[in-house]
Amino acid sequence: MSALTLQFTQVGLDALLAAKANGKKAQISHMAFGDASYTPTQTQTSLQSLKELQPIRDDNYETDENHQVTVVALFDKKISAPEYAIREVGVFIQIDEPVGSDENLILLGVYSQPNRTLGYRTPDVKILQSVTLSLAQLPSDSVEIKPGIDNFNVLLDNELADLTLVQLDTMHRQLKQELRLAALEKL
């Protein structure tokens, strides 16, 4: 996705300006996948073919002159619909509470390109998607990131827990083997 450019939407920019005028900040709160490929427009208000919507789980804000933020969402829920090609990615903001819910979402920007597949989603595959946004194009001090409850600072997935358990069991067996070997050498 590095060759793609995020197309900011007019509805998103208008929401940022209105929030800033009222002394509020918009929160980058959700990311979505869709399966339509097209050239995004500034007048867009939604993804053309939304398939999944997930809360932002983590972020990395760079305070350099580029004013970039990388947001991460985990698409890990089993999908009931058939598998699909990911051809559009949307980034959403919220102005009012409750932050993290699916309500009051406003499309801030879209990644897509005609005849280009960005990924593929199957029922058994988890996708960790990151998107880097340049905040230099947005009104200054108008957005913040509110990672969801299960952000990656505290997220411990089942696979990681299983891997840790296997590693500890292996280390325990190796230690017991070393002690047996040391006892045999004394004989």
C-alpha cells in the first residue's frame, strides 16, 4: 500500500473544522475494509462496499516536521460472509462519545485504486493493518488517536500465550535433562 495515497474526504475535513471551532478534537477511532476498487473522491462519505469495521488498537505518533501518525487495527473476528479481496481501506473519525463504538463515525479518508488488490481476507486469517496518515494536511491540533480497550500494549493473543507455554515447557525439559546428565557424570 505504500504507493497509494490517502484521499481525505470533504465530510471528514468539514467535521474536523467544526470540531475545532467548538473546542473539540476528532478522534481517529476505526478502520474498515471493503472489496470495491476505484479512485476515491473527496466527495465520498462511505466505502463503496464495506465488509468489516474494526476499532483502532494502537498508534505511533511521530512529532517530527512530517506530523505523521500510524494507526493499527486488528481484523481478527471470524467473518460469516465469504472470503473477499481487500480493495479499499477506510479511516474513520468520531467527534462525540462514545469513542470506540461504531456510532457517529465519519469517513476521514480512503485508500483504493482501480484494479488493485491490497490483500485477501479469509475466515481463518487475522490481519494486522497499519495505515500512516500525514496530519500536515489537516487543521492543526484537530485530531487525536484513541486506541480501543484492547490496544497492543496489553493485548495477549492466544497464539502468543501458547507459544510462551511451549517455550517454558521446552526450557523445563532441557533443565531436567541437564540435571540428569550432571548426576550421571558424578557416577
